[in-house]
Amino acid sequence: MSRLSDKLMIPKDVCAGDVKIAITGNRELYIENYRGILEYTDQCMVLQTKNGFLKIAGKKLQIAFYTNEDMKITGFLNCIEFDKEQTS
């Protein structure tokens, strides 16, 4: 897959469908290629990705917008954790 994306000059995250994260300071998180929202409170969010789970912890967290492919989370971000298995 890696060689194919190199030959076609396609970014590896697009070709593999991996989650892509962009962070602006500790106030904004932009996520692409997530699969679903498993938990959503103002202190913790858990998203399912192709390769595991993404846990976002903080205060006053909220989803500013989302589509089937991307979302923007705002609030005070404290911790972003990626894991193969879902933990509480």
C-alpha cells in the first residue's frame, strides 16, 4: 500500500484511510477519517477509527461541526490518546 501511494503520489493517510488529526493550541482539534462517536460528554470523547480508538479529554468539550468524514472539536484540550483497544 505504501509503495502504491508513493507511485501514485497520493498521501499515505488517504490511501490507507488512517485518521488524520490537526491541533490548534489546546482549544481546537480537527479530525478526518473517523468511523463513529462512541462517547460524548463535555469532559471526554471517544471516537472509533479504522485502527483503534481516539480518546479526547478536557473541559467544556463540544463538537463544533461534523460530517461522515471529518469533525471539529473545541474546548480546553488536556489529553489526546490513541489506543488499539477501547479503555474506560
